[in-house]
Amino acid sequence: MFNKWFDLLLKPWQYKIFRFACIGIINTLIDLSILNLLVFSVRLNPLISNLISASTAITISYFLNHRLVFRDTRPRNFKQFAHFYMVTGLSILAVQDIIIALFSHFIGVRDSSLTSLIRNSGLAISAKAINLNIAKLIAVASGMVWNFLWYHKVVFRHVEEKILTGSELKT
């Protein structure tokens, strides 16, 4: 019985897009944790904090995507990491900073019903914290499609070539 449930839970893991989503969730949690720590505990500027948190998440993401998502059997190397960082950096660092800045200054949640709802639930979260995290989640979501396509077509392209030639059955 346990094996049946375990197999059912692991079945989605055979799909690259599912592995990518799982790793993306892990990286987003790392990114958000570091971002919130730096902004609200260390009191760093949100854009500088985002640069640090996103850079850390990108580095962790490379190692996890290399082995778990794209199942790349080649040794990790600086050239591939540089491509990965450029692709991710363009979509995340630039896009995220723009979205965070625009959302925080023009669209952000002030003392709205959402803020009231959160405060009434017993959580003492400021509108600034709500704005920052909503902006970050929107930025992360917008970069996920870009990242997956570029990783798939450019950074880990050779893995796909192996599949087409029949030298590997599943990725």
C-alpha cells in the first residue's frame, strides 16, 4: 500500500516541467526568505536586497537545475554557469527590480482591504511587506516561463540532443 502511494507521488517527478516547478518553488522560498531578512531585519534597500537574494537563488538554482531538472551528466563548468546566470540574470535581476520598483511605488497595496484582512487574521504584517512580497511573486512568475525556455533551448540544449539521438530515454 505504501509503495503504491509512494509511486503515485513520484510519478510526476519523471516530467521535466514538474521538476522545474518544484525547484522553482524551492528557489522562490530561498529568494523570498533572504529578501525579507535583508529588507526587514538588516534594513537594506529593497533593490540591493533583491540583487543579493536573487543572486543567491540563481546560484542554487543552477546546481539544482543542472542535476535534477535537466539531468545533465556532464560536470558543471563555469561557461555553462555563466550562460545560466546571464539568462536568469536578464529575466530575474532586471525584470524583478523593475516590477518591484513599479509595484511598490505605483500599484502596491496601501491600507486596503487585503491589508486589513491580513491584520485581522492576527498577523502583524505591514503594507510594505505585503507590497514587497506580492511584487516579488509577480516578478518570479513572469520570469519562470522565460527561464525554462532558455534553459531548455540554450543552457542545457545538449541534454535534449542526446534524447533525440536515442542515447538517453528520459530526461
